[in-house]
Amino acid sequence: MTNYETLKIGILSDPTTSNWLKDAVAKLDKRDPCDVIADIEMLNFLSNVRLQDLGIGAGAKISLSAIQERIFPGTPLLGHST
């Protein structure tokens, strides 16, 4: 199983994953990965502008390693050699 498939299954089976994200992840295989990245970057930009407008500030950071640890506890970070 590839890293992508393993992560996808983990995200879809994680009860803390929002239904919105589960729906988006379930549709990934039908989209061009480059188009997905472009859309994600636009959503990130739009969300940061929304945060600024709310006075919260832009640049909220999400720890991908913390998310991975929650879904796959005790596993080495994907993309890093052990």
C-alpha cells in the first residue's frame, strides 16, 4: 500500500475528521493532483484573509506531524527516512 493510500484510509476512518474533509478526500482520485494543490492554496489564502478580517491574524499553522501522530501513533513521519 502506498503512503497516499495509507493516509487516505487513516483520514477517512478518523472520527475527528470533518465530514467536509472526508468528502473532499474521497473525491481526490478523480481530480488532477496539480489542480487540487492550486485549489488548496486558494482556500488557504481565502481562509487567511478571513482570519485577518476577523482580527485573528493570518498564518495559522497546522502541525502536519501532530495530525499524523493522531491518526498513526508511533509511526515515523512520512517522507522522512528512519
